[in-house]
Amino acid sequence: MVSPAERAASVIRSNRYLTMATAEAHHPWAAPLAYVLLPDASLVFYSARSAKHVRAGLISGEVAGALFNSTLPSDDVDGVQFLGSLFEVADSELALVMPAYFEGSFPDPEVRARWNRPESDFYKESPQGFYKIILTEVFVPDPTSTQIDLRQSVEINQLKVLLIA
């Protein structure tokens, strides 16, 4: 039987979009985001610095989210819910993060060329930036619970080992 960590790793590796949730002054917000898994097992995305989800996530340092393949039938779909810490990617890290993001998001070189941007578009003084989510808690649906929608906790260190491998 596949472990919860193996299931979570498969979902994270095989999807491209997540929904990240934040709250600021008791006002919840959710944003759909394209992400890429980095070699350090973090999830990276870019967004406007002024976006509600970025502001709230950086202020609190905490985000929640979910990812799943919404095109599959209910009997086949698997998903992940998570809690994580949000960090801005430093200018000094952009040379490593940007190629991973654009190559992962746009494997076709012609398509990537249309989307690729210079590092300066994401420097601290720019209107947008790259951000990393470090997963702190992860949950998957409990396959033994067919009548009630329950979750299983994923051993985070085991998940990170699988994501890094």
C-alpha cells in the first residue's frame, strides 16, 4: 500500500497549480497560483508584491493551501492540503530559482521564450517577486473513510526526502 507521504509527493510532483489561502485582519483570501517544486522541496511561485495573498502571507509568515487534479473523477482524484511558511526569494537566489520555475512551468523552449523574463523584473524594487512556500504540515484524504471526508497526516520529513529524491 502507498504511504501518505508517497501519495502527497505524487500529487505535488504531478500538478502545476495550487490554491494558497491567507488571512489578514480576519479577512480570508485564496489565490490560485502556478507553482514549481524546487530541489529543496519548497514550492515556488511569483506574484505581485501588492497582492493580498503575498502581503498577508509575509506579514503572518503562514499560509495554507490545497492542490489536486480537478479534471479527474471523484473515485480517482487525490489531493493535498498543507500549512506552510512563506518567504520572499532574495535577489541573490533569483539566478537559481527563475530557471527552475520557467523550465518547470514551460518545458517547450518556444513557449518558455515568450514567458521568460529578466531577473530585474523580480528584484526587491520591482512590482512583483518570487516566493517560496516551505511545507510545515501536510494532509491527504483518508482512503479508509469513504462516507466521511477525513484526512491523514503526512510525516513531513519523509515527504521532503521523497520530494528531494
